[in-house]
Amino acid sequence: MTQRQIQILYRACWTIALLIAAIPFVFPFVWMVSAGFKSVTEIFGAPTLIPRVWRWQNFVEVFTYQPFARQYFNSLYIAIVVTALTLVISSLAGYALARMRFAGAGLLMLFLISALMVPEEVTIIPNFFLMRWFGLVDTHWPLILLPTFGPHGVMATFLMRQYFLALPKELEEAGKMDGLSRFGVWWKIALPMARPALAAVSIITFLFSWNLFLEPLIFLSSLDMFTLPLALSNFNDSYGLPLWNLQLAATSLAVVPILIVYLIAQRQIIESFALSGVKG
């Protein structure tokens, strides 16, 4: 065998090995999508990977059983708003902590990092009383403000700071010599170079907001205000038992935006995690 043939065989073996290793991770997702096309009897009676009878009406009943379209839109727009606000605030704060020198900067960073050690379950009750005092209970404002300014926002700020620390200062100095202000340097130089970090923060924040369950459970009570995590747990029959075929069909629909966001930004995310810890 030639050297090229050996390399092709080596890559083929690695590809087959990776495909086999991926089966335990892919199988639950495939089974979930498949079960969304089955009846409840077929799901538990004689489970098979491919449905014997394809029940396309499951995906129609999902939208007629409860206001699923409205709940889907609620999760989508909340996740987009939270992501956009987190990107703006974390990039500004991260750049300031990485490049601006001021009294108490180290203490401020220590205080912010310590906020990551506080579980959200500890602060959920004070946050509920605070939101009730502002009259924001049963609105989407708590689901926007708390992730943006809470521990998740701190984590995004820390990630952006680490990335900005790794950027060469010479580019910023050149921008200042060209007459750019501090804000102009951030907007025209730092942000374009931080696209991998921004992509990572985007997908992490989108996933965090999209999967949020505890906060909607505490702050929301109206069916029309529900987000997807609450909606998925609400597909029950008159006895309170889960309608598994509808739940799995709805869950399959809920996964679509996550796959789209990840497929768009996966390369930038890997690059960001590889570079974000280069300099501290």
C-alpha cells in the first residue's frame, strides 16, 4: 500500500469510529423526532425507531391543544432580545475591564466573578419580590432583565474581557492616532476582531434564555405569556397525565432554532473557546 492509501484508510477508520461513538448521543434525538409521529400506544406498546403509522396530525394538534404558536413566539423574541442586550452590555463592560485602568478595577472584577458562585435558586425569591414591587410579575420583563444583568451576563462579560485581553494593543493605538475615540476604537476595531467571542456569547445566551424554566415558572401565570419550557410541560390530558406524542412533537419543533443557531455559529464558537483563555 502506498502512503496515500494508508492515510485514506486511517481517515476512514477514524470516521467510522467517530460515527459509532456518536450513536449514543444522536439516538435520543432521533427517537424523539420519530416518537413525535407516533400514537401513545405505539410509543409504549411496541417501540420501534421508525413509526408503523405516520401521524402527521400530531404536529397540527400541538398548535390547537394550546396557544403553542404564541408561546413559541414568546420564547423566540425573548431569546433574541436577551441575546442582543447581552452582546452590547457584555462587550462594553468586557472592553472596559480589559483596556481601561481605573481605581478598583480588580476589586470590581472579583465582585463580578463572585456573583457566578451564587446559585440562581438563592436569589429567585428576592428577585420575585423586586419584580412584584415594580409591577412586572406575569410579564416578560423579568425573563429579559434577570438573564441580562444576572450571573449569566457576568459570565458573558468575563468571556468578552478574556478575549479583549488577547487582542494586540498596537491596533487600538493606531486607531487612536487616527482620531478615534475610545468608543470608536471599541466599535470599529475591537468588536470586528471579537467576532468569535461574540458568536460564542450569542449561542450560549440564546440557549440559556431558550431553555429557561425556573424563572418563567415563578414569574408567569397566564397561558398566553408562557414560554416553550412551560408549554412543553403543559401537554396533559384531563387526568393530568402527559400526552407523550404531543410533547415529543412539540419538543422536536422546539429544537429547530437551536440547531439553526449552532450550525451558523459553530466555527466561531470553537475558535472563541480556543482563544478566550490565552491571556488573563
